[in-house]
Amino acid sequence: MSRIDETREFIPVRIAVLTVSDTRKAEDDRSGDTLVERLTAAGHVLAARGIVRDERAEIAARLREWIADPGVDVILTTGGTGLTGRDVTVEAHRDVYEKEIEAFGTVFTLVSMQKIGTSAVQSRACGGVAGGTYLFALPGSPGGCRDAWDEILKWQLDYRHRPCNFVEIFPRLEEHRRRK
């Protein structure tokens, strides 16, 4: 069972939030707001925030821009993970991943099943790593963002979480680049 080890010091992570939508604006981006509220309440830093259209090349370009930014440790996208023709966020993420975190989508589906039953099969939430940066594609609903944060990311992005977490392996994400 997971737990917080109070003997370890909390390490804030710098997180960028990207909303993928053809219709959302900053003033009505409820999913992005949900993620920002939760990550800052947890003690993390909002490193950047933006909105891009449901265009694969635009999404991938913004992901690459933030991956190259040393001030961004994690990128959370919201929107574009469904099955419609305009839902291309997952494809854009996979365009930039060096490694996919396959279990993220599985665990998200298990969490979603408890909330929305078999409708969980319609989400293609995914996670991966590129350039030493974690990336997670979350649904475009505030509920889906809450579920992903509260049940998975809140814990995995907390250095005190045991038995293991994403933060403690940050230094090793790019060790392959240091090999001779």
C-alpha cells in the first residue's frame, strides 16, 4: 500500500498545463483551472500554462518547447484524449515520447471505472517521458482531471510517496545520454 513518508522533505515540481481545445479560452478553461488549483494546493509550481487547438503538429510543437525548457519538469495536457476525429492529443504525445508509461493509462482506467463505469473505455489517457520531462495526457473534463490528479499524480509527483515515485527518479531519466 502507498503512503507518505513524513521523514522525507517535500520537493516542489515545476508543472506546465496545456489545454487542447478548439473552443476553450482562458476564462472558461475549467479543466486547466482544476489542474492548476490542485497542483498549487499540493505545493508544486505552475511553470507555464497555455491553450492550443486540436492540431497534432501544434500540440507536439508546444510539448517540444516545454520539454526543452529547463524550468519545466512535468507537462499535463487536458483534452483531445477521446475517440472523435479531432482528438489527436495522444498521437501528438506519442510523437514526442522517448518512453511511454503504459501503466498510467491502465491505472487511470481503473480509477475511472470506479467513477463512470464502462464509459472509462472511451478515454485514451496516457503518459510518457521525453528529454527528462514527464508528460501526461488527461481527459478534457474537470472530473477526469480531478481523478487523474487526486488518485495518481498527486502521489507519484510527491517525493515522500512510498514505496516509490516519479520525483526520485528524475536524476536518472536521462542517464542514457551520459553513457559513453
